[in-house]
Amino acid sequence: MQTQIEQLFDNKPAVYTEDHFALFAKFKAALNAGEIRAAEPDATSSTGWKVNAWVKKGILLGFRLGGIVDMSIDTTRQPYFDKATYPVKQFSATSGVRIVPGGSSIRDGVYVGKGVTCMPPMYINVGAWVDDGTMVDSHALVGSCAQVGKNCHISAAAQIGGVLEPVGAMPVIIEDEVMMGGNTGVYEGTVVKSKAVLGSGVILTRSTPVYDIVKDQVLTATDESPLVIPAGAVVVAGSRAITKGVGQKMGLSLYTPVIVKYRDEKTDARVQLEDFLR
């Protein structure tokens, strides 16, 4: 399937045939089942992850194949129009996923594990992976191709950016048992390692350095590698004084994320997911 997807992506035909649509249907079924994914763990990589560019090509191919169709539930009150190849994902009571009523949406081509809880309204975009036991809270976004591990808590209004293009770029990675506080944002292929805690309001991007005051180091992204937040790090929103020029004269500071500690038993008790909710 990889070879077929890459050939069809790289050599756009004049007309897409039934065989092409059948190939894409097979590809999307594999995405939904978690048999393939846009990025996967790789112990040989410096980040612990590798990108599957051909999977991203397949997702983009779906947008080429699909025409705009009416997906409205009620055309008179709330019309919806989207690509025919990406309707909402279908679930049943046996899927083991809780989708609480109230305006949430999960696009087809997403893997959602057992015991995932979706609080309204939230959105998960195509190509994403949300593993077992994770909670996606109200007004949270899981962007296209983002990879979210087991037993994470994506708190209210948290944003996990999508990285679909370019096809070789690392999507955002949130590993197992990460706690993302309210109004946090992780973007531009950042990797958050297991059991890290992001305090409310923390924003992580490629261009923002992270100051680790525990280990006396500054974490940054490079042209070759994304920003990586260490396992168990507790990150809070901080500020850094401007030390020269007009900014210094005005007494200004810039936002910066700060690692203030590493996870311990006290932290575990505070961020433990409540089994009663599941």
C-alpha cells in the first residue's frame, strides 16, 4: 500500500478511477484501526520518534480525491460542507469511547483508543492518534497528525497543533501520561516526553526557548530537530527580562516557559486522572 500511495501522490492522474478510491478507502481504514500512523516511536532517533511521510501523503491524497459535498444535519439551521473523503468518524457503543453530547467532532482517519473520553465541544483532526485512557476536555483541539499517548489529560481549551505539511515534518508528539493544563498550546512539531506536566497557559513552539532551572540548561529547537520537553518535567509560564535596548529601558519582559521541577509523588497526586470519570 505504501508504494501505491506514493506513486499516486507523486504522479497525479488526469482522472481518479474506482481503483484509486478503493486504495484510499483501504488506507483510511488502516488509519482508523491504528495499523498505520503519521509518526511512530523509534528508539534509534534522537527524539524517540520518526515521521512516516508516506502516511501524510496518503492523507493529503484524500483531499485531492474528495469533492465538496453537503454534510449538513439541518441545512436550514446549520449547514456543513466538506470533502466527501473525510466525513465524521463513525463509532458505536462497542468502540469503548465516550463522546459526551454537546458539539464535539472527530474526523474520519483518526485512531481513538479504548477508554478515551471526549468532553464537549472538542475536535480531533484527520491523521491524529489518541491512545487509550486519554481525556480530551472541552474546547480542546488535537490537530492533524498529532500523536497523543495513553492516559493523558488534554485540559479545557488546550491546543495541540497539527503538522500535515510538509510531509517530512514531525507532527506534535504528546507521550504517555502527560498532563496539559488549561489554555496550553503545543505547536510546530514539539515533542513532550512521558509524564511531563504543562501548567496552565504554557505555550511551546520551535522559536521559544525553555529554561530548565533544575538542570541549569536552555532547551531549544534547531533546524534539524524539534523542541523536546524532557520526561517528567513540570513546565510553567514565566518571563525573561529584556536586558538591552529600548525593551530594557521600558522594563519589559518576554514570555518564556520554565521547568521548575521534575515530577514526584506530590505532583503525581495532583495530576492523577480520576478513575470515577471513566
